[in-house]
Amino acid sequence: MKKAVLIFSGGVDSTTLLYELLDNNYEVFPVTFFYGQRHKREIDYAKKTILELGLKNWIGYPLTALGKIGGSALTDDIAVPEGNYDEDSMKDTVVPNRNMILLSFAMAHAIRVGVLDIYYGAHAGDHAIYPDCREAFVDAMKVVAKVCHYEPINIEAPYLHMTKESIVERGLVLGVNYANAWTCYKGEALACGKCGSCTERLEAFALNGEKDPIEYIA
Amino acid sequence: MKKAVLIFSGGVDSTTLLYELLDNNYEVFPVTFFYGQRHKREIDYAKKTILELGLKNWIGYPLTALGKIGGSALTDDIAVPEGNYDEDSMKDTVVPNRNMILLSFAMAHAIRVGVLDIYYGAHAGDHAIYPDCREAFVDAMKVVAKVCHYEPINIEAPYLHMTKESIVERGLVLGVNYANAWTCYKGEALACGKCGSCTERLEAFALNGEKDPIEYIA
């Protein structure tokens, strides 16, 4: 059976990718990181998906040091900006070097469990503001993954050139239960519907002509 | 004034590199990681050097998740192997993907403090058993560091092609106080003198015709 480690945040992209891998008959080893993020509710949602799909290999790692680095609205007491991702204020949501840190831990976990294929859900919509979601970054990480261990590690980011709209389109075909995928950066009881992350999600469902199954603050 | 972030473990290599950077008139931002290592005594020794040199920018990050990954004699209840580094059993001291994890956090810290030059003390003596000390790894990390942030980050490993003997030779010229540099993997009150790390250190001092200033178990 094919096996893959998946960086699984519990958001729309990684939840869709989880269904995608299962659809391709992979045994999946999902890895979830807690890094002091304000929207830690996404981890509870990750758990809902894991339980619903009956997955056995899920593991969580506490990366509290990432929160200690600070300076991001996602981990500190800085207001989460509202509006679209292309606005400059959205830079406040950048956690410095987050994806390299998460990938490097996922690689350590991959080495430990002996599954040297790692999938993660970076995608094109993130390009403008997150340097570590760009193709140049992913390509460079693929190279370093080949030489960091005794055997090469393979990194795949199959959604890199897809938009949120096309990821949701794919997920709807796969039967993803998006009621279990958390998106809002604010991490309150209900999604705010206004932060960049909510805005992008709502647009993606609207463009697909579907109703988002999660509840938003009216 | 030139500035540099330094990955500072408190061992011989990074302590020598700290003196080297100060000798070159750098303002140094040393970063020390605790990752559940058995030889956490090295952190107490790192602190001795920081205090003796009167450095103000030292920071420590808890990377306890690295210990959770497990499987290494440096973090788990696995016997620390004795003898030379070239013996196969020394692979038990490999912490999976440790250097990429430490470098990725050092980069996050570099971004946070706005000092985009990072130094670390990887060296040739580690090549054989630690994949993440090889030139191919360091070269690949240099590439990824250029694209993970809005501005390029520069990684320097100036001791990469030096042996422990030549690093100690350099340190003796720089006046490094090696009484404050911890090496033993066992992390007991006195250095064991038998583990791969102690063996290499003792050889390096002997080849330089100098007495190692730390005390060993008789």
C-alpha cells in the first residue's frame, strides 16, 4: 500500500488533500502542529475529520516555540486584519518561516515512521503575501529534502497551482465534509466571515455555486 | 556594525564561532535550542560563555517537539554509544532532521530581529554519519534561505571544511575559554571521556598539544 505523511492543519486545503490521498488509496500519516495559533479551533476540527474517517496514524506536535517568535496576528495579541488577501495589512498574518519549520518537522516525522513521501497543501492563492507558499520556495525545499537524510525524501504540493475555488471544486467531487474544516483566523465560536481567510473561503464556495456548510456570525 | 544570528549550542564548534564573530566585530544574536537533549548541561555551559562575554542578545527556544519525535540516544532512553564517530552505532545519536529544524527556527528568529545573516558551526568531522552536516545539505539550505522570506537570508557555515582539530587550533588563537564549552553526550556531572563526542574533543586538544581545561571522569 502506498503511504504518505500529510501536513494536516484541519483547514480547507489540507482536508481536501487528505480526501484526495485516501481516494488514491494511500495510507495517510497526518501530522498536525500546534504553534500557539489564535485559531487553534482548527485542531479540534482536524480531529473531527480524523475521527469521521477513522484514521489511526494521526499525530500532533507542540511547536510552542513558533508562537514565542511572535510578531504575527495569528499568534500574538495583534488584530486579525479583515478583507482580501491582497491587502498589505494581511502581512500581519505571516508567521515567520512557518512553512519551512512545519516541513522540517514533517520530514523528521517522516524519517521516524519510515514514510518518505510528504504532501502538503500550499496553493497559488497564497503567493502574493506568503513568501513560503511560492513555487521557488517549494522547489528549493524539494531539493533540500533529497539530501537531509540517508535516503531522499519526496515533497509534493499538488495544489500549488490551484486556486481556492478549484480546490473546493475538487473537494466537492471527492465528497469532502467541509463542515469539519476550520478556516477563520479569529478562532472564535463561529467563523467571522470577514477575515482574509473567511473571505477567500466564502468566495470559493460561491464561485462553485455551493453553500458553505459551516455557520458564520450573522 | 555588522550583525549576525548564531546557532549557539554551547559546544566547541559554536563557542569557537562565537569568538570568531566577535573578533570580526560582529554584534552577535546567539540562539540556543532546548530539544529534550540528554546533554542539556550544554545549555548551562552556553550561559557561562554568554555571561563571561557580557552578551545581551541571547535567546533560548524550547523545541520539546523534537524530543517527542524520538528515536535518538540524545533524546531517548537509548544508551549513548562509545568510541569513534566512524562507528555505525553512532547513528543512534542522529536526531532526525535536526539541523534543518534548528536552521528553520534560526531563520524565523533572524526575520523577527531583522538580522538576515545566520552563522552555524557545522563541520567536516560530522560528514560521515550526520546527513545534515554535509556540504550538499548546507548548499541546499543556502538556496532555500534566499527564497523563504521577502528578502534573502544568508547562511554561513565557515567551519564546514575544517576538522575538530583545526577548529580547536583556531579557538586557541582566539583565546576561547573552552572550560565553558560542553561536549559530552551523556550529560552527567563530569564529561565521560568515552562517547564519540568526548573522544573527538580529546583528540583535537591532543593534536594541538594542549590540555583540555574541562574535567573528565578518571
